[in-house]
Amino acid sequence: MSRQAANQKFNWKDVSRLLRESGMTLISAGLDEVPMAYKNIHDVMAARCDLVAVLGQFDPKLVKMAAGGERPED
């Protein structure tokens, strides 16, 4: 999903509820960086099963991204 599409699709009220229900704490991020804006990793890995081997799984509980409107490299 593009950053613009994510900003249009998501709102902080719904995102905050979903993150809270999943036990994840988001320190900062713009709506374009919320976890729901990304492809499902299981689908991505399954599509490339001939190229990758799953060795484990990482389930983040704390996420720090660039604040909304801030360039990630700043």
C-alpha cells in the first residue's frame, strides 16, 4: 500500500484500538507506517518459499517509527 493510501485509509482511533488489542505499544509513527499498511509477511514468505527458509518469528511489542510528517532519515 502506498503511503498516501495508508494516510487516507487509516485513522488513529481505530489504529490505537487495534494496537492495544494486540498488546503492541507504538511510540511514534505516521499513519503511513502503521503495521496494517504493510503486506502480510506470511503471504510474502509463502509466495517466495523457493527462495527463503523460515528460521523463526519476531513479534514486536514496542515499535518506534518516524513521527508523522518527519522524514525517517532525520
